[in-house]
Amino acid sequence: MWKAALLKVLYYAFFIIIFLFAVLIFLRLTDFYFGFEVFEKFLDSFIRSINF
């Protein structure tokens, strides 16, 4: 029973992480950084690492 619950949690966590990365990429493409320079640099390097 606990294995099914763990699998469900991991399943939802995976899609939440994918959604968060999609939101971060969208914010980077629209130049919206929340005023954090570290956040800006992270998103910049992450976007450059993805080949379109």
C-alpha cells in the first residue's frame, strides 16, 4: 500500500517539477527575473544549455 502512495507522490512531483521549469523558461524569455541577479544568471545559463 505504501508503495502505491509513494509512486503517486513521485508521479505528481515529476509533473510539478516539469511545470515549474516551464514557468521559469517562460519568465526568462519574457525577461521577468523578480529582481534577483542570481536567478537571472541561472535562467540565462539554463536557456543557453538547451539547443533549440
